[in-house]
Amino acid sequence: MPSKREALTVTVIMALFLLLTGIFIGLRSEHLLMAVLYLVLFFAGLPTRKLAVALLPFAIFGISYDWMRICPNYEVNPIDVAGLYNLEKSLFGVMDNGLLVTPCEYFAAHNWPIADVFAGIFYLCWVPVPYPVRALPVFQEGKKNLPSLCIGILIRQPDRLCRLLYPSGSSALVCYQLRFRTDT
């Protein structure tokens, strides 16, 4: 079992998360599910506590992504996407009946149900697939492979950062740059 201080800290942080989310965004069932799941992982035992700590960066990312709805961008700044839209058309535009359109517009007009199903499956995997990929090393190698989130440790030990970033698409570039920088 965790110490009383750890248990109190985690419980207070989870209650604060639920309270702030309920006030600013509105509490939904997935918020409660995430809180209960995290508390169960944290209090069930040492291996699951390690998993809860290892998955903490993903939880923080999810919370920050969800909290972006507190102050939507359209309430702060005018939104101007004409430049980006024209850039996309110039770089990736497709001619359709003599008209230059973006790939999104082309596929909206010329869709293929089988391709839509596969695209939907691949799109739905961008969040849940990294979780088991990140959890596997924790259970296989235990404490040795649990990455530290301290920036100082990560900079001195780039292999730990690479293991932490492994599920993301940018990990290869980051790991290459870190190894190059530490070798020279």
C-alpha cells in the first residue's frame, strides 16, 4: 500500500481534477471513469501503481487536451484559416473536374466505404495503442525500465526519454537528436 501522504496526495489531486473539470467544462462519464480507473491502478498494488505512474504523462496530456475547451480560441482571437487552406491546396491539391480541391474535399466527394472503414480504424488507434505499448516494458522489466519524469535525469539519460516517447511518432527524431548530441 502507498504511504498515507501518497494516498492523500493522489486523492486530493483526483478530487481537485474532478471539481475543476465539473466547474469549467462539465463532468462527463469518461472523466469519472478515468478518475476511478486511475485510483484503482494506484491503490491495487505495487505493479499497478508503477503502471499508473508510467501512464501519468498520457493522463496529463489527455487532461490538458480536454481542458482546452475552457477558453476556446474563437473567443480569444479571430480565426483565419484562409492562408493554411490555400497552402494545402497549393502543396497537396487534386484536380477534380477542372477545379483544384484539397484531398479532404476530394475524398468527401469520391468516397469508398471500405477505405472509410479502414481509415476510421487507424484513426481510432492513435490514442489506445500507445497505452499497452507503454505498459508492456513496465511489467516486463519492472523498476529498471520505469522512466523518470525529472527533466534533469531525462537529459542525462536519453535512453529513458526514448522509452517514454516510444509510442509517439516523433520519438525517432527526438531519440536520434539526443543520441547525436550526447555522442559528440
